[in-house]
Amino acid sequence: MANKLNFDDILSNYDKPALLSDEGGQKVVYTVNLPDIGLSVLKIGKYSSESSLERIRREVEILRELNSDYFPKNYDFVIVDNERYFILEEYLVGETLREHITNYASEKLAANLVFELVIALKILWAKRIIHRDLKPQNIIITKDGPRIIDLGIARFLDETSITQTWAPSGPGTPAYASPEQIQNRKRDIDFRSDQFNLGIIFAQLILGGHHPYDPDLVGNRNSIVENILSGTWAREIVSLNASLFAMGIIEKLLGSEPFKRYRKAEELQLDLETLKGG
């Protein structure tokens, strides 16, 4: 664990750190090389409300509690003033799945990766935490396997929801969200919502990077979100590159309602293990 850091010290010692990304002007992410820690990720951001600050607090709380190699470690979190904060995290050496997605086009490679992601997500699910934003951009491929990042909209099932009930849609990336997330059906959101995200990723891997709900593949003029809500995806095209057993797993993961998906995480894990073994 790092010693508590001072915001002014960070700026004076690392006034020109290497910029990794810029997220809509609300957060910038840098790499910094700190004594006793080494290369780390420094996130400097702004928050506009108590609810947005609460989301940041919850993400930090999750990472501190998990202590798992599947997730980056949190070293420090400081609220600088009434609108700014910074977070210091472990630097993960690797690239996102989005950059490597064509490397997993075979069924077996895809199954191996999804199996690893289920092992990681089970750590969250056991604590009744739902990621809610699993997508290729939030998966880092390292030499030691996949790592999951960005728990900023994770939901604690045993805590009060931050999202307003009247909001027309829930937080998340619409193109990877489950129907219940898109429609903000908060009572229906649980670990099976993350399963839906996994189903999209599994099918996308087998399709060589193409989104299974893409209207160009499906053959209609709807948006990806409209196709998700109507349960319209490229079944026939996926089936050309997947076994019947793999198709059964994907079909279940992409069930239009949570009750149509896997009732227990162990059942999903067992099916993937069977598929991995051929």
C-alpha cells in the first residue's frame, strides 16, 4: 500500500506524465513512476454530484476489497477539493481485448478466454457485486491472462442503488448491455446481467470481432440496441463457426430474460470447462 499522496506533490513531481487516455473531459489517465511502487496509473478526474462521487468511492472500495490478480490493485484515493479527485492504481502491462479480438476467432480460444472471465467475475458475484459494463475495452490481455478493469458503474446488490428509478435506461454501454439494463429494470439486474455481456463477447470472438447484434450481420435497419431488445442476433452466422454445444452456451447467455440464462455461475463454468476440453 502506498503512503498517502499529496495532489500538489503529484503535479510538481509529474507535471508532464505520459497520457494514456482522456474520457470526455471528466477524467484523464496518466502513467507515473513512483518510489516504492514503480509504474502506476494515476487518474485525475472531476465529479459533479454526490452520486458521481459515490460511484467513484464504490469502485475504489471494490478494488481494495477484492485483492485479486484478475483486477487492478488500488493504491490510493484522495478527494482533492469539492470537484476533483485522484486515484492511484496498479499499472497493467497489456492491451485491451478490442485490440486483440481477432486473435480469438476459434471456438476453443474463445471458450478459454470466456472461461477465465467467468472465474474473475465469480469473485465479484460471490460478493453480490455486478460489473454491468463488461466489454472488450474493459478487458486487458496480459501475458498472465485477462484482467478486468473499470468498475465505475458496478452495482452492490445489498446497497442502495445510485441510478434513479425513473431514468429511461440504466448505466452501462448500450451495445453490450442486457435488456433489463437498457430498460432500467433494476429489480431484474443481477449476475445474470453480466452473463448477457459475456454472451455478446463470446459470439463476437467467434465472429472475428463483429458484433452479433450488428444490423449489417442481422440483415435489418434497426440499431444494435433495438436488436438486443428484440432478441435478434446473427445466429446462423455464428453457428457456421461454432459447435452445437458452443451455440447452446451462447444461446443461454443471450437469453432475452434473466431466468432464461444460467441459474448458477457454476453451471456456466462447468459448460465452458466441458467445451474447453473438447
